[in-house]
Amino acid sequence: MLVDYSLKMPKVVFGGEHALEQIEGLLKEELVQKVVLFTDKGILNAGLAEIPLAILKENGVDYTVISNIQVEPSYQQVQEFIDDFKQEKADFIIAIGGGSVMDTAKLASILTTDDYTVKDLLKDPLLAKKQVTSLLIPTTAGTGSEATPNSIVGVPEENLKVGIVNPEMIPDYVILDGRLIKNLPKKVASASAVDALCHAVECLTSKKANPISDTFALEALDLIMNNIVDACTNPEAMEAKNKLFLGAFYAGVAITSSGTTGVHALSYPLGGRYHIAHGVSNAILLMPVMRFNEPSIKDYLAKAYDRVIHDGDRTLSVNEKSHFMMSELERIVQVLEIPTSLKDFGVPEEDLEDLVASSMKVTRLLDNNLREITADDARNIYKEVL
């Protein structure tokens, strides 16, 4: 556990059944003149942006919508969105969507000048400073992007996804409104929720774990693991959905103070090369990486057992508690029917060495893993799922 640690969070987080209505007050408080709203076609078609757009209209606020953001875009595509954004001269950003939408908006908030580009931030992410106030409104209970200083972009020339990390990207405001996740399809809800589950367990077992990150990671695990199945499979389970929503946010907060580890490191090449959804690629690798890590993280999993398993037997040994938690993680992935093999995505075995080579470049996350993951280890882990 780290001796020195810190925490940076959004300035204000609004949550609850009518949290979206807080937008009106924010517009007045910030004296907003021009808004750019980042979203995607699916969000617009589902009507999830109707309330924010109505509030903008009712308050006479000039706005432009950028809605052609793809899932997991490349850094070149993100740069195109940002170039469009800069033309609008906006003084306030609203992002409504999943991780890709929010990550794009966060980059826009620090890239209004022509001094540097997204590509420049791949090399030196700390170049840019916050220039436009941002409000992030997640529509999945999963990515945690609304809490983090991270933006994930594809780097096609390396068949890899890369995280740009800059504390200036932490949003100023966040809204968590359960109405936005009520009708998520099970497939989308499950993949994003398992992403949040990975955030929580990885941050708890990271080399960078500390008292602050543990506080949020443990609470996130409690909320996620005890609500994820009901929230993803029962459209009417609003209490479970809201708890999962909050747990995903807490897991994102844990990332800002700790960091993800081997699961995310090995999943990045899967998204970059094969465009497998981020949550799905994490789910595929969760158990193989956890089995590899278990000898080094049993104490952490035992601590999680004591928090998460409310009626658990406290007399169990550390080994028994760790084993129970491993079984629970595996059960959740199975019940949610998330793929656990790369065969489902046509990944050929002959790509193994390319996957290993790409994953070894993700040192930002590999260095967080308590048990060192060598190239041979990565190879064996990938073999389990090929």
C-alpha cells in the first residue's frame, strides 16, 4: 500500500431520481452562453438527451450537438470531433453517453487551443490544461469515465488502445440519474457493469492501493457485486440499478487514487486490434488474470469478502475467503452470459505473439500489478482464452 497518496474528484456530483433537472441551475451559476453537447446517435434515438436539450432551449442557451462519436474511436477520429468543437467557441461542455463520448468530451475540455493535438498528448499528456467547464452525464453504469482523469483512444498504427491521463480532465460536474440506465439492453448493461467490477477489484489489488482508494473500491465492490445481476437482468429493478450506478462511479473515483492492473493492460490490445467492446474484453480476461494474481492478492480478496458478503462466515481462513470471492466473480460473468473466449470474436491463435507484444507496451498498468506479468505470463493468460 502506498505511503503517499492523493485524491482528485469532480467539484459537484448530483444524484437521484431528478438529478437531470440540476442542469438549469448550473447554466445560471456558470453564466453559460454557448454549450456543445457531445453524444452519439444511439443516445439521441433513445431519447436520453431530451431533458437536457429541453432545458437548454427553455433557458435560451445557444447550443450545438456533436453526435457522430463512434464507440472506442481512434485518436485521429477524436481529433476531428475536437476540431469541430473548437469552431463553436463554447464556454460549457455537456457529455451524455458512455465512455467514448465522455472521454472525447474530456479531451475537448483541455484542447481548445491549436498549441497541441490529441497525438501530442499521447506522448506528453500533461501538456494541456482545463479550458472549458464540463458536465458529464453517464448513460451506462460501468466505465467510470465521469470520475477519472483518463481518456482512452485507439492507436491504429500500433493496434492498441492508449490511456491519456491528465488530472485537468476530471469533469467539473457529474449527474447520475437512474432514468438514463433504466432501459439499457442486457448485453450493454452487463458489459459496462463488468467493466466497473474490474475497476473496483483491480484498484483494490493495485500496487498503488491506499486508504482513500480502498474506501471507494470496497464500497464499489459491495454495491456492484450485490446488485449487478438484478440490475442487468431486471428492467424494473431501479434500486439495484441506482446502486450499481453509484458503485460504478465509486470505482471510477478509486481509479483516480489507485489504478487498474493486469486485466485492463491485457485487454487493451483486444480493443485496439479487434474492436472488442471494452467491458467484454475485460470480462474475458478477468478470471485468467485473477487466477494468476491470486497468490499475491489473497489478503485483499479476504478484505473484500468481509465487506461484500454480508452474511459470510467470518471464521473462514484467508485462503477460503479468497477462493469464495474468486468463485463469486466467475459466477457473475457466467450469469450475465458475457463471452469468456476470444474464439467468439474470430481471434486466430497465430495472433498470439502480436497480442503479447502489444500488451507488454501497456507499462502504465502492468507496473500496477502486484504480481509481475512477464511476456511468458501474458502468453499463458492469452492461451487460456484463445
